Amino acid sequence: MTCTDSNIKIISPFLQGIAGCFDIAAFFDDIIFPVPKEANPLARDWQAVSSDYNNSLKFIHEEFNAAKKKP
């Protein structure tokens, strides 16, 4: 089943917040939004960036030390 076949629409939390600001008649209060699968996806992204950064520093350090050991 593709997302076009289902009746369930997933709305991002950002759009939920924007819709809540303009929801004067409380139309969206009856709608149950799905819970995000991750607690903090931004933290996971920064952990991946940190891991990549640390791996690149390790690689550079190994290459630099290998050049010193050759003579």
C-alpha cells in the first residue's frame, strides 16, 4: 500500500504548530496526530555528524602518523 492509497496523512510537528496558531475555531482539537517514532531526531542527526567528525579526525591522525614513521 502506498501513501496515496491510505487515508492516513502524516503531518510534521512544525505544521501542527503552525496550524494550531491559526486554529481559531478549535477545528484541529479533535484530530489525533501520530506520535513521532523518535524522541529527538535532531539529537540523532547531531550524533551522526559528531561520529563522522571524530572518524575523519582519527583517519587524519593515522595518516599523519604514518608519514612520520616512514623515514
